[in-house]
Amino acid sequence: MDKTKKQAEKLFGLSAEEYEKISELLGREPDSFELGIFSAMWSEHCSYKSSKVYLKTLPTEGGKVLIGPGENAGVVDFGDGDVLVFKMESHNHPSFIEPFQGSATGVGGIMRDIFTMGARPVANLNSLRFGSFSHPRTPYYLSEVVKGIGFYGNCMGVPTVGGEVVFDECYNDNILVNAFTIGIAKKDGIFLSSKCEVGNIVVYVGSATGMDGIHGATMASEEFDLKKNKKRSTVQVGDPFTEKLLLEACLEAMEKKLIVSIQDMGAAGLTSSSFEMADKSGKGMLIDLDAIPLRTAGMAPVEMMLSESQERMLIACEKEKFAELKAVFDKWGLNCVKAGEVIKEKVIKFYYKSKIYKTLDVDVIVNGPEYKRPLKKPQYLNKIKSVKINNYKIPENLNALAVKIITHPNIASKRAVFTQYDYSIGTATIVPPGFSAAVLRANVNSCKGFLLNAGGNSRYTYLDPFTGGALAVTECARNITACGGYPAAITDCLNFASPEDPEVMWQFAYAVEGIKSAAVKLNTPVISGNVSFYNETAKKDGDKTYVSKIYPTPVIGMLGFIDDAGSAVTPFFKDEGDEIYLLGSLKGSLGGSLYMELAYGDFRQKPAGLDLDYEVRLQNCLRSLINKGFLKSAADISEGGIFTALAESAVTNPEKILGFNVNCDIKALGLRIDEFLFSEFEQAFIITMVQKPDGRRKSETAAILKKYGIKSEKIGVVEKGAMKINGIINLKSGKIKEGYYSAV
């Protein structure tokens, strides 16, 4: 028994306590087939056993939400009989082991989640985190991940329209690849995994099953060590051309009403798809393992069940419609075989070599453990204090420091990355990557549009998990609002280290609370998402072993609506002479800022807090000004501070090289010059209006500001050729633009 227990822990990732529980439920010790099934379904990746107690607290209803968490993806009402279906998921561990295939199959997997619901994917985004820009392995990971994302998305004909790329040494040993897809469907054309009926045929469609990806869900639920870094057999291999065929075949079968229920074979493959379909439908299944198409002869039953070979689906269909269903998949050159039947008893009976092989209770498998793990405030937080800036001498050359900030890899343009993706196929992209948010129209004949943004700030979450979680939501909302959009709903991807560490669980609990608080205030329900734990690696330093952990990294993917996609406001300055205004308030806190790291070698100070009520008023005010047609540009003040907001607004105009002349009474604001220039945690925007607005525009603007209780001050004017601030910053726009676009 002890040997089997050790095997359960080593190979299957089950704890000794979980092994005992499984033995108790079965009334005997489990065999290798049962251990494989339990390990997959009870893994963190599939069961959310350490996180669901907190995930249950998130707002999931309201607004235009039609379907929230629990299905393959969330669904919101887009009006006129249309719905938008979207979700974000991680593929971190596979991408660290094999970055090209890991990132490619991450894109393929999230797209399957979308078209499984009956929606045609129309856009992808991603959030990518790599190690230090100077780390010797970073160029390799960056290159391979970007190739993998571009390869799969481009081959599928789905544009990649936005995202983020972040470099930090905390990701040296654990890169993060979070993939987001959105699709469009008809409201009456949504398909679910929970509609199986007794007597339905269980149908396997798509690629054959191979040995790739076995134990993938388990691998994604444990930390790395030096040996596990080589686990390439656990990484799936993707084929986007087959997935394109699968997409078209599924959508055709759906249109012909040949499908009752459908589930992607994602993490844990045939195991999760069969047990989850049965559980959600309140039914059971017969599964004939002899019918499963195999790429590798002689695969054992447990290998068939755990394989995560890509481009596969499990379908339930009516018996009399199977022939027609098969004809559709035959036309597209894909496997379509009878693999079983839906039964009333809530068990799955497996047949192998024409005999009953195993019978497992669905509830026992699906209702895994739920842990409320111990929480402990991290010790390092006791050293995180509010910054006392007067203890620091202002650097002599602020111009040089400003150049370092605007050309820092985390600030500078990611054009070298996103130009490897096709971001305009389908002709729906109005605002491409590189600006506040992606803007797309519903179709070529429609003005109606939607906006997408993805991001988060791991350093601020490390310094203050609650505030960092809230900031991830508010920052996405600001970017959507700055275009003139209305934030509508979010998906999340919560990337953390081991949940068995009480300090990590403390970070997780408070980050989720921050997300909840901001989502409630901004009325952006969380309709789908993913948790990725164990983003850490055991390493050796001489005779000592230590654990390299990522910063807590909650990433938010947000959807917004806009009535006229063509009228979306962009963040870059438009014309010389336009007046520059500061909308909102400056706190001047440099805690946690890039400036503190570059100027003084340490960013570990407490960030300023967020006033969520003020945030709502500020965004409503900005949106009202945009809807009136008063603004020519709008950009939020975030990483890099007001200097970066101004500089990016000047250099990102695709047709001109512009500059600005800004003069602001910083003494009246009670700030030092560096606090004014580089503080990041601001609730404010840089906006521009036409020169000398007429009386009506002035009076209506004043009325809007008064209504929401928001201040606005003219601070400068758009000029040509140079960036000037208070006679201290004086930089040539051409050189800044060159550095900004060539740093990454």
C-alpha cells in the first residue's frame, strides 16, 4: 500500500490524504486506471479545489450576462439577436517546457472553448510574462511563444488584436502564457455541455488520440523541479489546420441541429469531457474504449483517457441523426465514431476489448475535495512602507531618466511582437494592437462594436494584493472607457505560486477580494476564467534548495460595448495646437513605481490606494465627454506616470511626429517634480480638445465635470518636434519615437 501511495503522489499528483479518501470511496485501493481518472479530475487544474471557496464570492450575474461560469465560456447579450462568447485560460507550464507548442495549443484550446458554444471565434488576445529582459533565456522564450501564438491564430484565420507583454525577473523560471478568445453567435444558437438526454449517442469527433499530453492536467497542478522541466511528453502538439476543419464541421453540424450537447476535450481529455458532460446533464454514459481512434497502437485504457491530444470533441446526438452528423464530419475529413451512449444511471461504464472494464460513479469523480487552506500574511509585507520621497534626492538628469522609462521594455512599443500576428483578417478590426484597447465592429455592415483589453500589474499585486487585484479590473475599464466604450463583463486568469503555501493563499484571497470589489463597483461581472497555481520552481544553489516563485499575477480580460465603433477615440495626439488637459486628480505617490526602481534601485514601497467610487465617477465623466464628441484623444495615466502618458500620446500617431509643451503648477498640487512626472497610481487621464473651444462646448464640458464632481485643468498644448514639461523635460520627439519602437 505504501508503494502505491508513493506512486499516487509521484506519478499522479495525489496527496496521501487524497489517496486514502479515494480508497474509502471505492471501498478498496484504486488501480492505475482509477488513479489516473481521480488524479486528473481532482487536480487543481480541473477541480479548483484550493480556489473555489474564493471564486464563489465573485459577482457573476447582472448587466447583459446570459451564461456565467460553469460552461465552456461565458456569454453576454450583444443585442439584435447576437451574443458574444469569451474566456481566458492559462497555458503556463506547457509553455515553459515547450514554448512553441505550449503557446500554440493554449490558443487552440481556448478557441475550442468558444466554438464549442456555437460561436465563431473573431478575435484573440494574450497576456505574456517573461523573465528579465536581460536574462539569457528570455529571447528564446519570447521568440518561440510569439511564433506559437502567431502560427495557430494565423492559420485559423482569427486575428490577434491585443494583449500585453511584461518582463520581470520573477518569471525567469516560470513564464506565463494566458490566452483569450471571443466569438460571436446567435442568441438562439448557443450549445451547452449540459444537455445530454438518455438514449443519445456519445460521439467522438476530430483528431485521433495519441500519447501527447498525458498527465497534462496533473503537471499543470504541481511545481516544477529540474526533472519536471524536461517533461515534454506532457505537452500537447497542435495542428491548427485540423482545428480549422473541426471548427467548420462543428458549426455546420450545429446549424443543422445535429448536436444535442458538446464538450471540448481539453485538460484531461476524454476523462474531463465525459465526466463533466455526464455530471452537468445529471446522467451517465457507456464509453467503448475500443472505438476510440488511436494514433499510437496498443495504448492502455488509462492512456486513452488521459491523453490531451488536440483538436478533439465529445458530442451527444440523437440516434436517428448520427448518420447525418457523420456525413458532415466525413465531408471535412475528420473522425466521427460512435463511442458510447447516454444512460440514466449516473455512472460511466467503460468497455474495453468487448468487455465491461470499469464502472465509476460520476458524483464521486466530479465532486472532489474542496480546501480552505491556511492563510498567513507574507512576512515581506511588514517591510513594505509608504514611500517618504523627501528622503530621496531628486536625480540631477531627469531627461535621461525619462528616456530610460519610455524605452523600458515594459513601457516601449511591442510592435515587434504584435506585427507577427495577423490582426486585421476579417476586416472587423477598427483599432489595432498598440493602443488603449482593441476596437472591433460586429460585421462589415454594422456600426455596433465591442472593445477588448487584457492586463494586470503583478508588482502592485505583490506589494498589496487587494489593491493589485482591484487595479487589474479598473485599468482594463479605463482603457475601454478612454475609447468611449462601456465596460460590460470580465474573464480572469489568476496566476499564483503554490496554494499549499499559506502566504500564497493569503495573496490569492486578497487579490480575489480586490477583483470582486472593483467588479461590483464597475458593474463588470466575472463570467468565466481560470486559476493557475504552482507557478514556481524548486532550484539548487550549491547545497541549498530554494523555490523561485512568481509574483501574484491576476490578469483580467475585459469586454466593452460601443454604439459606433468608427467613432472610438484613440490615445494619440492628432494635431498641433490641440489643447492638453489633465482630467482627474494626481496623488503623486511613487510607491512601487518604475521610477523608484530605476532611480533608486528599489520599487518595494506601498502603492497608493484606489477610491473606487471616484473611479466610477471619473470614468462616467470621461465617457460623457467622449459621447458629446468633445475629445480628440484620451489616455490613462498608469505605468511610467504622466510623462509616459504624454510621450506615448505624442509618438504613437501613425502619421505624424508630434510633441507637447506642458506647464503645470506642481507647487499648487503639493508635489515634487519627480512625483508629478513619474507617479503611476493615478486616477486621471490626459485628454485633448480642439484649440479654443466655443462657448457651448465650454459650458457643456463644465456641466459634465460638475455633474460627476471631477476636476479638469488645461496643462499644455500639442506641438511639433519636442517634448517639454515645466522647463525641466526637453526631449526630441523623433529620437524618443525611434527608441520607443526599437526597444523590444
